[in-house]
Amino acid sequence: MSLLMLFRATTRPTILLAGFLWALHGVAHAQDNPRVSLVTNKGAIEIELLPKFAPKHVANFLSLVEEEFYVGLVFHRVIPNFMIQAGGYDGDLNYKASERRVENESFNGLKNKRFTIAMARLNDPDSADTQFFINVRDNPHLDAQPGQPGYTVFGKVVDGLDVIETIELTDTHLRMGMVAVPEETIIIVATKLL
């Protein structure tokens, strides 16, 4: 047997094994990151959650999905070239209250990049509750800065980009004192863990 044939015979199984292990790692990694589908009247948005970076936010969001908290709520704030926001109001803009509060995790290294999902909050960094937004562009001004918490990114959109674009480009108006409310109601009709 020539040296070349011996090399081929011994490296081929190693390469195949390495490829198998790499694929297996990808599957295990994907299983570590739960996925959620937000089904709207404009289509479905699939989100991959990142619990290693924002465990408290992911646990909160998954709990809300499991409770079907978001079903019947609308995208109530839509600002093109910035973000789309949901998770707090129904179609009549009645606020759906929650006693939840999630500690800020914005120093996790994740950035408010295009198609990431983050929790909305008030001036208090630890005031995130149920409202979330999807960045439709990179928004570095929302990221944590040294000594200044930002808005916690806890996932990324993996499917439904066309749905996000449709929502982003919808006409908006001032309604009940709220700006950037879509003229046509964009409602979350179902949520499910995939």
C-alpha cells in the first residue's frame, strides 16, 4: 500500500467523524436555544432565544408565551428604520398590566443589531416587564455603555423577515395620545414554543 493510499484510508474516517461531531454540536447548540413563533395577522415571526446571554429575560418571555399573555395584543409602536414594538396593549389600546419586573442583563455582550429582539423598559434599567421590540436596523444607541445599562437583547429573528418588513412599513398615526400606532391593527393571534 502506498503512503498516499494509507493517508487517504486513515484521514477519511477522521474527516467524516469530525464533520459528524461538528454537525452534532450545531444540533445540540440549537436545542439549547429555544425557538418561539409569534403568529400575527400578517404572518409568523420565528425567534431564537439566547438564554446563555440573558437567562432572566428568556425565562420571562417563555413564561409569557406559555401563559398566552401575548395573544390578542398588538404591535402598538412602529417606527420605520428603528423598531417595531408589542406586548403591552390590545387592539383598543387598553394596557394589559403585569406585575413582572426583570433585572437588566444588557451587559451580556449582545448588541441591538438588526433583527434582534430586546425588552422595552422605562428609565429604570430594571423595569422591563412584558413589552418587547424587534430592531429593524442596528441601534447602537440602545446598547449598554460603560456604567450605563442599555436595552437587553435576548434573542434574534430567524424567520419571518418579510413579516417584519410589512409591519415596519405600515402606515401609522397618533391615536389616544400614542404616536406611531399602526392605522391597521397588527395583532398577535397565537404564540407557540417550537
